[in-house]
Amino acid sequence: MQVPKEMHAMVLNEPGQALQYRELPVPEPDSGQVLVKVHACGVCRTDLHVVDGELPEPKLPLIPGHEIVGSVVLKGANVESIEIGERIGIPWVGSTCGECRFCREKKENLCDRPLFTGYTVDGGYAEYTVADRRYCFHLPQSYNDTDVAPLLCAGLIGYRSYRMVENRAERIGIYGFGGAAHIIAQVAAYQGKKVFAFTRPGDLHAQQFARRLGSVWAGDSTENPPEPLDAAIIFAPVGSLLPSALRATIKGGIVVCGGIHMSDIPSFPYRLLWEEREIRSVANLTREDGEGLLALAPEIPVVTETEVFPLKQANEALDRLRNGKLQGAAVLTME
């Protein structure tokens, strides 16, 4: 296809400001990169942390977005594993050094010199973007563009969080029932786990949503579950939930913090941590996580709940996410 010289994009000029709809030059792929025509881009809570200034030192000006679905239109030098016209997914981890101890140990999510899509390099709130071929995923053909987009971060970070507890937990609490939770609840229920969903106090709509996706119980985050938990995953960026999750978890249980940002955790008595309870955080994703979830999701099949917005309405989508008014995940389309 003929690639235009200009494209439209939503641009962050300064944290805390609304994104601006602008016309920009289409980027050119360097060696090892592909140019992708974007079809859809999910709106992730991490985008909100970047836009609101809760993550430090973003590239500015910046095109946010890291749940990108598109087709390859140009290849830079040394790209052999991806073909022109192929539909691919681009995640949060945009590039890694391949040389540090973490990369050598296949822990590239902890790379010392990473680049992050839509944070330290431009992302997918645009009609075109470039991507490192090493971090492009082949996508299941059974999903359309908008339905597969949330799997590329909400799904992948959720899946990495879930992998930390799946072999040691039958009763799993999920705090914050948004984009990641609505995907992982389906995975856990499919594998025979009992899912207990915790939502904002009084959010009966989200609680009903959680039950529909396989949760055996859903209630306010201020409540205790009807059974003690073997493990809990916290997706909401609310530090005060950690003591609550520890309180609900059995001896030897684990609490996983599944977000890139969380408000300060208040002090809590040591007795909540005692008896060999564990607290873990999740950092980014590995390619193994991506390949695992994208193979598993069609088997279940995971059904993503999406609200679709045109590119120009990215600020509205972010605002709805900020105020807890989304069910499932928002996705931007370029049509």
C-alpha cells in the first residue's frame, strides 16, 4: 500500500493537560523495526498514569498508547520474521537492551535499559507507529481488532500477575474489576478457580459484571469475602487495599500488586504479614507471557468487553476510565 507522508495523532505536550489532535509526519522504521498502520489501540490505566503525571519523565511531546493492533506496511533492515501485510500486536515493552543480566536470564521485563511504548517512545494513539520487531506479537485470527487490543496489556499484565498465584491458589481475590480483572477472571474460572471480586463501594454494576464473568462472589472492597483467600491480586492503584487483601488471605498466602503505579501503602500491623504471607509486585511483561496468553485466550475463549471511541475522543475515553465509568476496556479506532 502507499504510505502517506502525514498522519493524525493524539499528543501529550505536558502531563496533566488534555491530549491534542495533531497532524504529524509518518515515522520511518529504523533497522530492526517495522512501520505499522494502526487499526485499534486500547486505552490502559497506565496511559492514564502517564497523562496525569503519575509516572515520571515521559518522552515529550508524546503519543500515548501501548495496546496496539495494526498491519505492517514497511520493514526496516534486518526484519525477517514479520511480513508486509501481517496483523500484529504491540505491547508496553517497546525494546530491551538484550545485554544486561536480566535480558540474558530471560527476565527482559526487568531490563536495565528498556524503552516503553507510549511512555518513553511514541505509541498507538495515532494512525501509524513504529515498533521493534522483537516485541511484536502474532495475533489470534479469531479476534477482531478491537476485541484483541485489551489483551496486549490489561491481559498480559493480568496474566503475569495470575501466573504468580495459579499453582498455589484455589480461592483468588481480585481487587479492582476493570480491564485486567475482567480478562483474568475468565482465565481463572476456566481453570476451576473460585474468583472473589472486590469493587469500589456501592458499584453494583461492576459486581454484577464480575458475577457474569464467573466470579463466585462480588462485593465492596471494604468487605471481607465469605471464604478466606489463598491469594489476592490488586489491580486498582489504591495502596490502602494491600492491608485489606492481607487481612483476607490465609497463612502462607500471597498478595500480588498488578499495576505499574499505586498510591502510598499505609502502615499496617505486622500480624497481617506474619505466618509467611507474601507481597509481590509485577513489572512489565516477558515475551513468554505474551505468547502464553495469546495462545490460551482463544481456547477458553476469553471475551473482552470493550467500548469503542474514535481517535479524536481519546480524552473522553481517558476521562471515563479516570472516573470509573467504563465496563471492561476502552479502545480507540482510526477509522
